[in-house]
Amino acid sequence: MSLELDKSAWKRVELGEVAASSKEKVDPYDGSVDRFVAGEHMDTDDLKIHRWGDPGEVDLGPAFHRRFRPGQVLYGSRRTYLRKVAVADFDGVCANTTFVVDTKDPRVLLQEFLPFVMTSDAFHAFAIAESKGSVNPYVNWSDIARYEFDLPTLEEQKRIADLLWTLERHRQKLVALAATLKLSASVLISDLRDSHPAVKYVREVATVRNGQNYPKHMQDGRPGDVPFFKVADLDRPGNDRYLTNPGGWVTSEDVAALSADILPPGTVVTARVGAAIRLERRRALASPALVDENHLVIRPHSIDADYLLAVLAETELARSSNGGVVPSLNQKIVGSVGFPDLSPESERRVGRTYRSLGDVRGSVLAEVASLVDFRSAVLSAVFGD
């Protein structure tokens, strides 16, 4: 990618030469601010603050006295590997472990360009390398103030910032759209449950069993003709609802050696053991495949496959799991899940609608990923990440 950057007039600077950490204080209880932002309110690689707290509802403690204003950059100085950088769009208070950063002179460094200096991979790598401590690593402002980068001219800063903020605003709109689509799918099933009290159970319309044992010697990344999914593959790109991107393959000879039953498209799978249960991930196979023994397999025989995925995806199973050091789900728990008893035609209609919402959401999220990749390419071109 070429931005046609002329770096001949760029100046090598340290962050502390052109930006400063604000020391403005505020009493969070004097009524001048009505929101506080803590570390958990900031998201990794997301410039927008989506959550906050009310100072009137909690005892914040003495650390929360740093005031921030719209346009200022907030940087989480604890656990720098989490890459928490945000731009405030409201007045509030944060702890003194969150740096509130301003340009020293907008004629040298534009405030709107500053967030991208602090979201580049080069900056994060520097901050992580400068971090102290092992359990809760942190940096001081004096540490990251030494970060060096090539500062573009004001004209170039504006051009780059305008491009990156256009990307960021579009990304935020797409993320909001994806959330709306997800909510719409959930409401579709919850309204259906409210309006159709008659219930069927999973055990009546599907068989439930464990996945296939997958010997270590078959997990060497060799080519094959049958896709094989592990629990970790449920979050691979392209596997948001329907499993299309396997992490491994097995051969037909492997299938015979395992005496494995290749699962048909439409089979629903979910994590069976461990912390993965709490993620509430339900997926359906998009093509014939095998899944490992850490899955539960729900294979429909007298229900629309898309409808089965819809009702299971909108059912919380973690709270019904067996407790202990390693939580688990079993066939009985999943088989006892009830759902609205619809006619075959209605099942197909609901299943298609749910799938369509998921397909559109998947396309939106794919565009989000493309924007993130493009932003990374721009930052790399600018800062040499």
C-alpha cells in the first residue's frame, strides 16, 4: 500500500517533547462530573469509550481524581499489553493510573493525530518493553515519554488523521450494526418463546453425543480430505455461526481407523468441558466434518437444522453445567433443553430468518476486520511498525 508519503520533512521526536500527561484534578463527588472511567471500561484496540460508571453509586477511593475532557487521549498504564487507548467524548474522572494526554502545541502535533501515535504497534511494543513488574506490569509517563517516532508535517498529520478517523467512524457504525443484528436475532427467539408456550425437547428431535477422540499423531497438520474441528476452532475467522474454516484435516484412512461417523451439514456443536462452556458458543457444520471429544454434538433428525441452531444459540447452557474444578455439560443437560413447538413450515421460516440475520452480521464483521487490517497497514506505513 502506498500513501505517497513524503517523509523528507518529518522530524524525529520523543513523545514527551510534543505531548504531556494532564495533571488536572477534580473531586468526583463535587457534582462537576457525573461519569468515571476505570480500566475495565476501556476496550483493547478501540478508541471509543462504550461504558462508564456513576461516581454517586460507588466509593471510588483516592486514586480517582484525574479529570479528562472531550478530545483528550486516555491511556491505561497498567497491563500495557492490553493496548487500551481511547479518546474521550465526554467529561469525566479517571484514576491516576490512566494517563490523560494532550498535545503540547497543536501547531506542532495535532490533537486528532495523537491517538494514532499511541495506537501504533511500534508504540505498544515500546510500552510493553518498558513495563515494570510481572503480576500487574505498568509504565510511568516518564517511560513512554521517551518513545521516539517520526512526526509528519502538520499537513501530512491532518491528511493521515482525516483518513484514519473516517475509517474509525465507519468501523464504529459497523460494530453498532453488528450488535443490532445480534440483538434482533435474540429478540426473534425470545419473542417466539413468549408467544408459543407449547414446548418440545432437544432429545425428541435430535441425537446428542460426545465428539470424536482425536489421537495426537493425527494432529500434525498433514493434509486430508475431511475437516476436523477443535473447540479452539470455534473462534477462527469465518466460523461465527457456521463452521467453514477448520483448524485441521484427517484422511479417509484416518476416519476408517477411528471408526468415525462423519457428521452431516447442519449438525450443531458446542463446547463440552472447561471454561469454554461459559462462552456460550453454538456452531453448525457447513459441510461434512468431524469434531473432537471436547464437543457435544447435536444431530437433528426431525427438526429444521437452522431452527435447532437458533434455539440452542439463544439458550444459556453454562448455568446448567455440572460444577467443579472443570465444569462440564453432558448429553442429558442439552437433551433437556426446551424450545417452542412449531410446524415444520414455521421452523423453516424462523430458521431461515435467523440464519439470514447471522449471514448479514458475518458480512458486517468481515468488513470490520478489513477496516482494522487497512488501519494497521496505514499505521505501519506511517510509523514503520
